[in-house]
Amino acid sequence: MTADLSEGAGRTVPTLASIAERVGVSVNTVSRALRAPNTVRVELRRRINAAMEELNYVPNRLAGGLSGTRSDIVGVVVTSLYYSEFANIIDSLQLALLEHDLQVMLANTRYNADQELRLVRSILSWRPAAVAIIGVDHPPKVVELLKAAGIPIVEMWDTGGDVIDTAVGFDHASVGAAQANHLIAQGYRRLAFVGSVRENDKRAQKRLSGLEAAATKASLPDVVKHTAQQGGNPELGERLATELLQSHPEIDAIACNSDVVAFGVLRALRKLGRRVPEDIGVIAFGDNEAASCVSPSLTTVRPDRERIGRLTAEAIVSRINDVTPYTTLVEWGLIVRESTSRMPPPSPS
Amino acid sequence: MTADLSEGAGRTVPTLASIAERVGVSVNTVSRALRAPNTVRVELRRRINAAMEELNYVPNRLAGGLSGTRSDIVGVVVTSLYYSEFANIIDSLQLALLEHDLQVMLANTRYNADQELRLVRSILSWRPAAVAIIGVDHPPKVVELLKAAGIPIVEMWDTGGDVIDTAVGFDHASVGAAQANHLIAQGYRRLAFVGSVRENDKRAQKRLSGLEAAATKASLPDVVKHTAQQGGNPELGERLATELLQSHPEIDAIACNSDVVAFGVLRALRKLGRRVPEDIGVIAFGDNEAASCVSPSLTTVRPDRERIGRLTAEAIVSRINDVTPYTTLVEWGLIVRESTSRMPPPSPS
DNA sequence: TGGCATAAAGTTACCGTTAACGCAACGATC
DNA sequence: GATCGTTGCGTTAACGGTAACTTTATGCCA
């Protein structure tokens, strides 16, 4: 009943031809039983299916894809998987794509531009039906390749600038501005920015720019920046905050590039005896699942990752069906919690 | 200079033949310039490469995979991407595979057995060089398909039972036992277990079993279980803990299935006025990045996800090179923090 | 009963690449 | 200078499907 499972040279994988031979029909009939079942007699179809089941036949999509017109791969290029920054996007994207029988091929550039080019090339070599990629800022060669591929390209997470084709994201500069304005409304005046800002993380740079612009507009002193190129864990936040307050004791609010870094910042402030939010405010970005559970709970910005994933899937399907390119702005929310609530605190969230 | 980027029917994608024609050589020579460069004259090779660059040629791996012998896809099947449970494993696995020019194809079953079968089938249809999959407990048909595929299969995260081929993981029952024994050593006696335990999450079930067995061995009363089938966020933990202590006020220690749930449990205890760790201890599993940042900081178990990913990549490469199957036990650590430290607290971590 | 539409299966020709083989030109060897 | 191994390239035949035809069987109607 079970196929031979012996090690080594072993068993050749069954093909349509194996099935055809076993049932006594032509290869094409077997193929039809899969693709267009109602063109094959019920009884014959039954026998073919039985044979497939018995031999554990799995169609070879290399062959199918080469022959047929359309692929059902969607290439997904992210810049990070660490700390679930984009894991939730992939999760919902994949779930939504599954309904259209589209399969995700994942690549992770780890914020490395060379890797990005290499991985995009690698993904395109699988002749995907579409590509979804984090960000709207890519090396010129990457843009050229993606455009030349002649397939729908959906850029996620960010918007603005030169969109290749279609985009689903939000404006990171306005996130930074909202962070600044909230801090200012809470009476904070000496703003600082802390976190890891990689050279290739344009989104982080845009948020910082937005923050600085809003501070300038409000006639505040320059935002003090203390950043790193790498990492992004609580330990980094703790170190950066400690160093920051040593050189700039006047700081009364810290904006963090990520919640995870902010967790470390909060720890540093606790150790330094600075009261949050009374002496100093802390705001972050990302809506980590623990943000509401640290104490003081963390004010942060919540991007709707689930929605971005879902809308990206929608965009891909639309574009495959030749809907014209478009850009979707996804909303985000400022979640005010204790870490910036100097005024009467809101009901605990 | 740039290719035609016009919408619609547009541009046909360049093939080896396009390059060959343009350079004036045979298709095979172009192919060789890619696969075995030193069998082609330097000057000719240069011209071929220039043509490829100019036309933005990207090899078609559907064709290559169909013709050639080996594939460079590795199928990766995980049960979840939410809350970065396995994102870090994928991250390090992918990084390590990249060094061997292996490409990850990702599938996420979301703890759904039907999905698992469907996705494994889908992945196998790409004729991957190997498959890495979370867990050692799969539906019989999945096991049959994986065995019949005749490729290396590496089961990750768990060990024990019937391993299909090769495994890289740890024993979850002993994690549960370690949790119980730590609680007992700290003087806790009335143990409870809280969290979401999905029907298909055998690992969670094993940890719970281990916890119960250790409690029984220490002649403690039965572990009180209060679990859900779905979810796994702080809100769930908060609700479950509140309900638990209402019906079982005698409980003096709560083991949580995940850190994220534990964050909610801590919040519930704070609201209920129960002191942690004095009145009640809390221990969890997962080593979330925020575990050291909540207060009280969370005692938890740290599985080495990065190592599992790396060793899985190693195992895949070894097995592809016909090393015999093996099982690697990956160490995990009990990270003792404030939430269970009744005795003189350790130095703050 | 012949003619014709239709259903069900078979034939054939690719898809783009790689592998195995063939073959000419060339330098080295005895 | 005939023999031989190399180097460098071209030819041809797969790989496992799918799509477009073609063929054969079947039913229906005039």
C-alpha cells in the first residue's frame, strides 16, 4: 500500500506519465482530469484520482509553470523578520493570497542593499505572478529589474516618492510629526530621538525627519539624536538612553524608533530615577504586543499590519486582473498610554 | 538604454536564446557562460555578460529546475508567524541557507491540519531540495507525502516520537517539568496553567504534560488548567487569569504557555492586588524580547531559536550531501527573573 | 440512413534550460 | 608529421507538463 521508502538512490517520483500508464490512458487525459475534470468521464476520472492517490502523485509546477501561461507564486521581499516587525504583514498577506491559490516565496534582505538586488533577481527567476516588497526606495537596478519583469509590483509599508507600480502603506513623516505634536501637547519641550536607524531603513529616516520638522515648526530646540546603525533590542535602548541623559540631562521626552527599543529606554529611566511621564515622556513606534503591559504602559503608534497585508493581497489580485495601478493609504493610530500622559491619565487600556 | 516599460501586453521577457542571438553564439554557450564560466573564452564571456546586463536577463529557474538535476528551493513549513514565535527561526534559517544558494519557500499552516496537508503538497510541487517543518507530529498523509518525496526532511523545534528523517529541536515535556520544579523550589505549591493550547499544538500539550507530571511527582495537588483554543495575546492572559483566580483563589503560581499571555496575566494580578512574586509566582515560555522589561520582569524559558534555524540549515545541507539522518538536541535555558523570585532576588537582568 | 454537432480521448508541438555528445582547431609529443 | 589530449563551441535530446489540433465514438435529427 505504501510506496517504497527506502533510502538513497530510491524511487523515482511519479509523473503524469506514470499515472497514465497505470490507468492505461494518454498523459494528456490525466492532465485534463486535473485541470478540466468535466472533460473526462466520471468513472475514468475516478480511476485516475485513485491512481494519483495511491502513487502519492504531486504535480510538478516547474513543468507546469514552464508550459502554462501563468505562475502562482508571489514573491515577497521584506527587510527584516526580527522582532515580528513584518511577520504579521506576511501572515495576513499569505492568508489572503491563499484564497486565490497564490503561494508566497519569501526573501529577507536584512536591510542590505546588495542582498536586495540578489534576492529580487532570485525571486524573479521563478517567474512569479507578482512581487510584493517592503518600501518605496530601492537601488536603481532593483527598480529596473522589477519594471522589466512585466508583472505587478506592490510596494508595501511606505508611500510617496516614485512608486514603481502600486503601493499600500502610509506616510512615515507624518507619523514622526504626530509623535512630536503629541509630545508637545503634553508639555514636553526638549525632544530626543533614540533607536537604531539603518542606512537602508528609509522609513525610520522619514519618521525622524517628520519629528524634527514638527519640532522646528513649534520653535523647539533641535531634536537631539542618539542612534545606532545596528540592532534594535531593549539593551540598545537602555544604553542609548543612559548615554543620552548623561550628555543631555535637559531632555524631557524621548521618541524611540521602535517599541522594543523603548522598553529598554523605560528600564534605563527607572534605573536613573527619572519618573515617566512626570519628568520625562517616552513615545515609540510599532505597537508591540507588550506595549500595553510594561509599566508605565507605552504610548506608541500602531500601524495596521494586518490590513496592509490584506490590502496588498487585494492589490496583487487586482493588478493581475489588469486593474490600473493605484496607491492605498493605510491608517495608523496614535495609542496614548501612560508613558506620555502628564495630563489626567486616560482610562487604562 | 532602458527596456520598454510600457504597460499591458508589452515586452517579452528575454531568454537564453535572445542573448545567444544577440551575441551570435549558440544557446548552450550562453548557458555555459553562466554555469561553467571557465569553459568559455574570456572575451566571449564578457560580451555575453554585457548582453545579459543590457537586456536585464534573469534566468528562468522553472526551466532550469525542470532540466537540471537539482533544485535550490527549501520548503519551510511553520505553524505560526504571529508574535514572532517562529520568525526568528526563519530569519536565521534563511540567512544560513543563503550561503549555500538555497532559497526559502515559506508556508504557514496557522495550526490547521488541513492547511498543513495542502501546503506541504503545494511546496512539494516545486520539487524542493529539502523541506524543513515545525514539529514532529503531522497527519499521516503529510508524513506519507514527505517520505515519498525522496528528499531530506528536517523537523524543527520539537523532538521525540517518530522522526521522519532528521530533527533539530528540544524536548518540550522537560521544559514543562523544569518550570514546575523551579516553581516548587521557590516554595509554590498550588500550580495552574494558563494560555491558548490549540488542538494541533502538540508542543504546548507536551509542556503541559511535563508540568503536570512534575507536580504529581512532587505530591502536589493537580495542576489547575484554564486554557483557550484560540488566540494568545495579553488580553487572553488577563481574562484567563482573572477567571482562574475567581474560581481557584488558592492558586499561588501560574505557568503560562507563552510570554505574551503572561504579560496579560501580570496585568490581571496587578489589578487584583496580588503581589508577584510574593503572593503568586508567574512563569512562562518563549523569551519574548519584552520579558525582561515588564515589571515584575518575567521568569521564562528561552529556546535558542537562532541556533535552531542555523542547525536546521546545517542539517539540510548535510542531508543533501547524503550524510545519514540524525537528531540534534538544542539547549534551552530557564531565565529566572523577578516574577518567581521569592528568595533573595538575583542581580537584575 | 446520411449528415452533423458534440463529447471524450489521443497526437503533436512547444515552454527555456541543462546534459551528453560531437567535432573542429590547436599545441604538444614522440 | 601522424597521433593525441585540450579547448571551445555547436547539436540534439530530454525534463514534465499544457495547449492546440486531430481523431474516434456517440447521439440526434431531418
